[in-house]
Amino acid sequence: MDHVYKVIELTGTSPIGIEEAVKNAVDKAAKTVRNMRWFTVTETRGYIEENKVAHWQVTIKVGFTLED
């Protein structure tokens, strides 16, 4: 079947780690975006506080199929 995809960019955050930041972004988008199929990590950043990694930010592009 032929599909047409739309791509959106999201940034998820987490104090736990990179995977949790991605999960947070996808989970939040899932509340309003249907038919998500894939994601690509485009950027990973971290926040340092008192000489320790305190927070992660991960930017992803998410592809979803458009409905007929």
C-alpha cells in the first residue's frame, strides 16, 4: 500500500536519560497525533548542574501516515 507521511519535530526532556526523553516526547504526541510510525533522533543535549548531568533534551523527527 502506498503511504504519504508527514514529519513533525519534537523535543522531549528527562532527568533520567536519553531513552526516557524520547519516550516522553512520543507519549505526549500520542495524545493528539495518530498513526505515528517512526522517529529519528536529530539532536541530543544535556544540562549540567553542580558539575553533574542534571537533565537530557532529545530532539526527534516523527513520521506519521496521513489519513485518506
